[in-house]
Amino acid sequence: MDGIVLHGWDETNKVYVKILVDANGNLIINPVNIIDDTPVDGETGKAISSNWAYDHKEDVSAHHAKYTDSDARASINNIFDSYGRLVAPLNVNFNIVNWINQLRYRQSLASDNYCEVKSFINNPNIYYSGHFSAGGKTSMNIYRYNGTDYKILQDEDHDHTSGNGAQINHTTLSNIGTNTHAQIDSYIADSSPRVRATATGGQSVPSGTPSKVQFNNETWDVHSEYDNTTNYRFTANSDGYYKIDVSFRFATATWNIGTFIFIAIYVNGVQYSIPFWLTVVNTAYDKHMITCFEMVNLSAYDYVEIYVYQGDGVAHNLDNSALYNRLLINKLK
């Protein structure tokens, strides 16, 4: 504009000077004043030069290594392929995704066309796993950690005593297989230890010392627990409560009044009880009959023996008839 000349303040000389322009009137600026070729920390009034930008680009130490797609997939255990498809199990904290209404997963391979969903239900020892196949089939299993690995809960051994397994209602439980509950109960009852043995040898019983009764014939012995040839003892195969019934009769003989007779049950060689005793009060009774029973709590391999004592001063024989001399042992449920 005619008559107007722009000036600028010269700080060094403390005077106003004319602003320089070229022949076309374009403002001439010294680039040193506004462009810096060397980066300076805190400099905000100058721009970077093209040379500085070029040098920075070529400086390897000034840049981090490039993070490729494969690097990104490797950092999350390669659970996605190059197309972004899930190719490995994806473990997610359910508390993060519990707001998701719908989760879809597609697998194009017909031989592996299913989706599996797992949840640890805030318990690292138990999780459930659901499979959803393309054919519409679904399955759901509950797994429990047994200290070594995870096993399907229904395949584990169940301890129904301490509660390490589901409680079973045998009244309403549906039957699976060919055996009914009645048949199973009958089989269990039939398998309970049972022994019946008789004495037919006319055994001589000395006076003044307990003598083991030799029941030498077996009527039945379900689990081969009674020895009727050597030790004449019952040895339990399993723990439990056992009922013992004993009876025998002495052969015809003359007895002294006041003679004491008793029968004793021994467990593991130690006298357990004397369930029957009598004192002879009449010599007319010459065939003394003894009948008694007892209950014992046996552990496996405990053994039971039957002893008789008579103090008449002379030996007396047992009757040799199986009708009177018998031993019954039954394990109680």
C-alpha cells in the first residue's frame, strides 16, 4: 500500500528497521530464526527441518521394532489365524463377559464343526464344559480336579459316607440294567457270611479245663470262613456284627450233684463271654442240653471258637447226633 512501510524492532541495535521483501514484495525471513536442524528439548518456537526429519527416520536406534500381525498373534498364544479366526481354546474370566447376551462361533471344517464353552464357576477345582455341534446335538459335563487331572464327575469314585459325591435316593432311583433293586438286595443278602456246622463225633470233654468244641461237619459255609477239620474256628472275612448261636447235648451219663458246667465264646484266643452255665442239682438229669447265643463285633481276620467246661471229676462225651450239636453264625446287616 502506497505510503506505508512496515518496520520491525531490532532488539540488538534498539532501533526499528524496514522489513525485507523480494522484488515481488514477498516477505524475506531468515530460516535460522524459525527452523531448527538440531532437536532441542523444550524448544517450542521453531519447527524441524526436512533434513532433521530425514535423519530421524533413518536412525534405527530412534525407533522400536515393528510389531507384526504374527507377533500380535504369538503374544496371545496364536489363538487366532491370519484371518482372525479362533483356532485354539480361548480362556476368559466369566466375570468380564457375563454381560454378553449371545456368543457365536463358527467352524467351517465339517470334521470339527462344534463349539465348546467352559466355565470354572469361581472354583478352580470344578468346571463345566458344553459342546454344541452343527447337527444340533449338545452335551454338558461337570469336571472335578482330583489332584492330578480333571475327570468327569460321574466317572469319579464317590465317597457317599463323607459326601464326596452325590447322595442317592434308592427309593426313587430309576433302574439301569437287567437287575432290579430287589434282585440286588437279594444278592447282597445271599452273599452275607453264614455258617452252619454240626458235631457228630461224640467228642470227649475232660474235667476241670475248657475244651474247644469240634463242630466237624458243615451244612453250609457261604464264604469258606469255618475250619471244620483242624482248628474248628470261624475266621471273619469282613468287619461287622455277627450273631452266634450254639447248642449241644452231653451223652447219657451219671453226674455228681453240684457239678458246674458252662459254655464260653473265645475271640482271637481270649475268652469273650460265658453266655450259659448250670449247676447239676439232680442225678436224674443225665443228658444235659446247652443252648445259648451271643453277638460279637469282629474285624476282618478275627476268629471265634466255642469252648465247654465241666467239673464233674471225670470226662464226659458229647452226644454224637447232629440234631443237638450245632453252631450257627450269621453276619447282621
